[in-house]
Amino acid sequence: MFTTDEGEVIRAADQAASVIEGRGKSEYVGLSKVISVRVPVILAAQVQALAHKSAKTRNSTVTTLLEVGLEEVRERLSEETLKDLVEIEQELLADEFNAMKGA
């Protein structure tokens, strides 16, 4: 979810749709990590079509779609599962930051 300067909460899916339709914009500032994934050809074509329509990079489009998917799935998880996920995420982030310090 995103929050505007006025405090309005916007769901990730609504933000993504507005970018694709040319009614909104998105910008990411922060650290990133390269990961490699294999996707079915039909998904690759759908992602590329969204990227083309929104005049965004494929990378930006995939990142946005991951944000949307994660938001949607997390909303459907139990509090206990969410708590476990946050703990795992914190450990993984700490490992990443420690690795960056050592590099």
C-alpha cells in the first residue's frame, strides 16, 4: 500500500493500474538486489506488454507486480503467519546489510 502526502491510502494494485493507464507515476528509491527467475513464456509476454503500455522498463514492471502480489497475499494470511514472515524478512535483511558492510 502507498500513502499520499494527504494521508490517503492507495492499494498497490490501484497504483499499478494507474501507471499502466498513464494516470499515475511510480518511482523507487533505495537499495535493490538482482535475482534471476524463470517464468512461462505467456507471463513474459504479459509483463512485456504491460511494460510497453506503461513506458516502463520490464524490471520496473516486474517489481510493481511483485509488490501487488505480495500485498494481496499478505492480506490473506493469518496474524501468526505474518509475524513469522516479518521475523524471517528481518533476518534476511540483516544478512544482506551485513554482507554489504563486509564487501
